[in-house]
Amino acid sequence: MGTGQAGAALGLHGGCGTLDRSLMSEAEWAESRSHIAQALRAGWAVLTAGGAALDAVQATVLVLEDSPHFNAGHGAALTEAGTHELDASIMDGSTLAAGAVAGVTRVRNPVLAARAVLESGKAVLLIGPAADEFARASGLAMVKPDYFTTQRRIDALASLRQRALDGSTARASEAEKHGTVGAVARDRHGHLAASTSTGGFNNKPVGRVGDSPIIGAGTYARDGVCAVSCTGQGEVFIRTAAAHDVMARMLYGRESLEQASRTLVFETLQSHGIGAGMIVLGAEGDPLAPFNTLGMYRGWIGTDGRMFVATHQEVHAMGAVS
Ligand code: ASP
């Protein structure tokens, strides 16, 4: 399946709901890029120390959850009731072990709750107050729900409510609507892992669960094939089993990582009229980040140890990471 190099590699996305350039100052863009670089360094430190891909994706997503620039953890989207309901998942490609939480409101880092579910081995997906209680009992940091709120999400909710009243919802920008964070990694032993975390859609119905915590929809990893983390309107990713479909096209259809991921983004998902993107990584080679929107926050460190960070079309080379 290709002739690329094996060895450690790491990739992330910060959602395909990237803002139009003019809507943030250059200082804010620089800060969002620096948080992407920080997240990559956190995951890469795990991989260069000989650590597991599973730990690397967790470390990467954790930094993005703590950044206000991305729709996950601090900075998460608001429901139509003005509340937060967060979803996250994590999957180990070497065992197909997975953990996820949906509709949590209190655990500071949903990715850590997803990992705790995976480690428990008792469930793949826990929801709502029981998931928060499980996180608390697992010793994870808990916060008041307003910890997750930022002015940008309050403004996005107000604008989407207004659009619902004047019938212009279809014209809302991707950035007003959504975002998500995710990571894929391959460790020195060739194991793959993927993780995704989100606040979901702005103005989403209370109780709505997207694709991010659904294994096979927003997240999938299988050693020897690929690791996938998705972003875009979750309902379509669930209906097309998008992350698993990338894997299945490669495993059963013998497609390359590039063919499989581009087919999903530019044909399957695009045919439903949605903005879509994903970060994907195969058994060898570097991560790929196809998206069909204006921009997608993304970054990766390839097998040569060089870091790249991007928000829109141009890609910033950040040099070698030690
Ligand atoms: N996939 C996320 C959801 O539907 C949103 C996004 O990625 O923008 O909850």
C-alpha cells in the first residue's frame, strides 16, 4: 500500500470551520498557529521518547482542548439553549480498543474521559451526567460549565439564532456553525491511533450527538491500514460511516490513503452539500489533510521530523522538531 517511509508521524486538525482571514487579527492567527505547533510538540515528545501512538494523540488533543481558538474543551460551541455538551473519542489501532464520551458538561478535558472509558474496558461510549460522574470518579479535573464559554461562541450563537429568525441559516459560514479538533499518530512500533474532541455544532439541539464520539463515524484507527479523525457536519459522517469507510476502502478496495480520504471528502461527503475535512495517516508516509472548505486548521510532523502548520491554503514550514 504505497512506498512511503514508516517511522513516527503525527497530524492534527482544528476543524474545517476556519474563519475568513479578515475576521481575526494577525496576532490571533499567529496565536492559533502557535497553539497548533504546541499541540504537535506535545504529541511528538511522546513519540520521540518511544511512547505509544495512543498517548501521543491524547497529548495533542489535550492542548487543543485547552486553547480558546478551537471548538473543543475551552472555546466549545453552545447548544440552542446556550449550554455546552461536549463529545470526544479515542481509538487504539493496535487492539481496536476505543473509548468515548458524549454530552459531557463538567469534565475539563473530554479526551481524558474518553481515554478513561477505553482503559476501563467496560464500555466504549458513556453519555451525559453518568459520563461526567465516571470522569470525576476516575480522578479527572472537573470545571463549572462556564469554563468552556468564550465570547466568540456567544457571538456565533447570537448570529445563528438571528439567521434562524430571518431564514438565512443556509448562508451561515462554516466558522459560525462548527469546528472540532482531532489527531492521528503512528509510533516507532508502527502502531496507529486516532482521537477527536468537539463542542459540536453551534445552536445544536440539546441532546444532539455528532460523529466525533462515534467510533467509525468521526474517528477510526486500525494498525497496518490507517488512522482517521474527521470534521464537518456530524450527521453526514454518521450516515456514511466516514472514518471507517476510509479504512474499508483501503483494506478491502486496495485504495491508497490519498484516494480513499479524497473520495470521502470530495465525493461522498461533498455530495451531501456539507463542508468536510479529515486528518489521516497510513501505515507509512506522512499525514494527509483533505478538506473542501475555505480553510482547515491543521498541522503535521512527518517521518523526517519537520513540522508544518496551516489554516488556509498556504502551509507554514516550521522546521525540524527535536
Ligand atoms: N463533527 C462535529 C460535529 O458534528 C463538528 C465539526 O467537526 O465541525 O459535532
